[in-house]
Amino acid sequence: MSDLNGQTIVIIGGSSGIGFAVATQALRSRASHVIMASSSSQKVDNALKRLDALIRQSGLIAHVTGKVLDMKDSNQIRAFFSEIGQLDHLVITSGDPPILGPFKTLDLDQARGSFDTRFWGAAVAAQSAQLKKGGSIVLTVGTVIKKPEPGWALVTGQAGATDSLTRGLAVDLAPIRVNIIAPGYVNTELWDTVPQDAREKMLQEAADKLPVKHVASADEIAEAYLFCMKCGFIAGETLHVNGGQT
């Protein structure tokens, strides 16, 4: 595998969690330009400061750019990629917090927004991105595509749709490589909406059930994204990175 020397990486969702970890590791792998996009201007600004500090402290020859982007707005997505021009790799980790609960009582109209972000947003981005020869797209789902949990019916449906989209895109966009990562439990800001005691209990219970006996850090999951960008012989694949959960 090669490194990312001199390459331009776009990470939608790159201001926090797994996306931010991918951004830091891409820079350490000698990417020359990392472009982050997020729906929150505050998160973008904070992430830029942290990544600029990493570049200075590590003596890297690179720069980072931050953009505010609403993945529910197709026109905004198209304008975003038109402004960027050519890129080497596109990573999408963004998504609204999952809408969970008994299926019969869920607000399905509210849930459509999550589908717009995670499925249609990814589809529009894949259509609009101007990827160079040898480039790749890496999308994100979750372990629920293989092992659904009670209360996760809508998330499972959306994840399955995005997983299938990946395989279709790998054929339609070839030789651009398209793959998808399915992380298990990861300790990121995604769980910040859950009260701390409940979050810690949930993550510890999850860790106890795993062969590796811990939930993932964002950096551990980011390694899979780097692999998909660097390896020129992987396409149309779903990488389950879940500590043995499935």
C-alpha cells in the first residue's frame, strides 16, 4: 500500500468523532490537503484549530480547509464539490443521531431526515465528486446491517440501503473504488446526547460482550478508512470493524 503523499482528501463529517480521526491520520500519512465539512460552523472552527496545531507540532507539509455543509441540501452538496474541484478520496462519516425506539411509536416523518442525510446525501456527493484516477469513496454504516438490535429498525433499513448503494456505485463508478465501513460500538461524541451514567453503563456492557473487551476509539476505526483509501485492490466491500461483535 502507498501513503497519501500529496493527495487531497475530503471528509464530510470530519469535524468530530471518526471523521476527525480520519483527518488526523490522513495528515500523518502525508496528505497535502484535507478538506473537512460539517453542518456546524463551531465544530468546523474548533477542528481547524486542532488540525492546524497538529500540522505545526508535527512539522507536516499540509493544509486544512473547513466548510459548512448541509447533507440534506442537494444543491449545496453540488456547489461544494464544484468549488473544490478535483480530489483523490472522499470519506463520508456524517449523520444525524440515530432515531431509536419501538417501531410502532417512532415518528417516521422525522426519521426521513436521517435517511436524507445518510443515503441521499451520500448519493449526491458520490455523483458530484470529481475524483482523480486511482481515487476512492468510503461511506459509513453500522453493525446493525449484520446484527439488528431491538429498536433499531429504521437505522437498520437506512444502513442496508447505503450498504447496497456502495456495491452499485463500485460498479457504476469503476475504476473509482467505493467501499463502506461498518463500525461497532465507538466511544465518540455521537453518544453525548445520552446521559453520562447511562452512556458509560451502555459502553461498558457492550465492551464486556466483545472478544476484545473494549469499545473502539475513533482512531482504531479510522485505520479502516485509511486502508480503503490506500489499498488499490479493494472495491465494493463492507468492512466490519466491530471487535468481534458479529
